[in-house]
Amino acid sequence: MEQNIFRVKVVLVNVICLLTTLFVSSQTTLPPTWIGPTPGEITIDGQNDQINTEFATKINLAFQLLEKNRVPNGLLKDYAFEFAELSAYNGVVTDTNYVTPVALKTIYNTLMMSRIHANASQFITPQDYEQRWLNNRTATVITLSGLLFNYSQFKTNATTTGKLDIVNNQYKDKYTNGIWQNPYDSKLAFAIAPSVRTYKGYNFSVRFPQNLWITNTTQTIQSLQIDTDDGLGFRNITFGQNIAVAYTNTGIKHWLYRMILSDGKILNSHSKIFVEEGVLTSGQPTATNPVYGRVDITATTAFEGSYGSAKVEIDYASADHKIRKPLIVAEGFDPGVMIAPEEEYGFTSIKDFKKYNFGI
């Protein structure tokens, strides 16, 4: 996701089709009972300064009579505007719950929107979360982030079994003979995703920084593992440590994540990443991928206190690897610095130049 974010405030109910790709802002002032981030402000584009708090007003009114301190973990799914279906990420993998970077953020946003009282303080702002992930991304390393949250939702039969009242369209706790009736089911959401969905190159590392693991559980993690679909099976993840990954072909790779908690509970998540041929600067050439020369250059004269640098990729015309009549192509700015810092040669490389300009 780009570093420069433009904002527009819009009414959520009118843009539900966009929510799967957006990140919720948390800057708007709302009625005092609203704990979650702003439901009327979405970061997408534009210059509109209008803030609509209709959703916040209506949801607060509906839950005004509820004894919010009784909600386990302070997170109530029914209170949230749902950017993702939390029940789909319950620790069981299916063919419909692959976790992408965007999906992980929508899960996080939904959990954050579900905060119904201030005791649910395990969150950081969406902006801080985005910046953390960006700060941890670096060349030749795919960075993981993940979450594990316990949350609550109303029992599906809470009103029909006498555990919850609805009075004038407002939820109200139910007491029977002076005894409070529990209307809540306890649930969990578990998800892990890589920082990118594609990568150019067969060899790289995977790293899971400690500050990109966000949770409200007090249980200890007995083990955390990853299977990167490279034939090595599950390997242990240690926060902050690199795991080497090597492939021999292109294609979609199915990554599996497994967590075992201290109570023996096993949780699973998964994602997909498409691996392409990268730029070879060593080893044996293939029919579709020659070996290129590479020279790293650093300026000898500083400009405003900094020394410029460049990676020079060379497609030699002769077997003796001597440059005689060069065609020099200089790329002034590569957007990969912002949107794909994992790519060692940026968003475009010498392979892309040859492919799109000469069809080779």
C-alpha cells in the first residue's frame, strides 16, 4: 500500500462494495459511547471534507441500554460495521478464506470496529499498523503479519430463549429472577498474510516481526510454523528471524500457517503467492532467463549530505563480458520503492525492459 494516502469521507452504507479494499481512518470525533474507529470516514481518494456520522449515531442508539462491561473481551461483532466476515477466519482453512494483505487489514478493521468498551485496548491505529508493516519491508524479504483475537457475538437464539431483550429497537440485558442471562458466544479470529501477493525471484527470505503480531489473547504460543510449499514441510517461525525459501519453478505457491496454543488448540491460516522468474546474476542460465551482470555503484560526491547509489544490470552481448557499444537505460524513479520494497530490482527490471520494448 502506498505511503501517501488521500482521504475522502463517505457514508459507509453507500460504499459497501468498496470496503474490502479500504483502510478505515480513526480520526473523526463521534458520540462519546463510540469506541471503535470512525465508521463514516474511509481513506480512498479525493477532497470532500464532509463527515457522515449517521452509522455511529444509529449503532450507539441501538446498543445504548446494553451493559457493555459484560461483553467478553470488550469486542462485540454485532456492534461493528463488518469489513470482513470474522467467522470465516476461525482457525480452519477452506478454499474461500485465503488471507491477502488487504484481507488481513479488513479483518483487523472489523475487530477494531467491534470495540464496545474502552477495556479493549490491544489495538493500534490503522495508520500505525500500516506504517509498521511498511517499516519492516525490505529487499529480498517477504514480511508476515498476523493476528489472533477473542471476540463475542450475540447467540443466534438470544432473543427467543430469553437471554436478550429488544425494547423500542434497543438491545437490553435480560434478568430472570434477578439473575443476569448471558447472551454471548465466544469466538476467535486467526489470520496471517504475507506483505505481497507476487514476487520476482526463486530465492528470498520470510520474516515475521514481533511488532506485526497483534493479539488480545493471554494464552502462550506453544509453536508457530509455516509451510511455504517448497517441499520442506512445516518449519518453526521465530519472531524476527529469517527463514530461507527456494523454489525451482514459477507458479502459485500455497503457504500454510499453523499455531498451537498452550491449551493444545491448533489454529490454521493460509495464503497464496505467485512466484515469477527474477533477474539471475549468478548460477546457470535457462532457456528463458539468461545470467545478467550486476555492478553496484555508490557516488563519490555527496548531494545534500547523501550519497546516491544504483544497481546496474548488464546484458552482455559477447561471451567475454566486455562492454563495447552499450545501450544505457537509466530509470530515475521506480514505484517499487513504495509498493514493492521486497523486489531487489524494483517494480521493473532489465527483464521487463526487454520484454515490453523488444518482446524478448
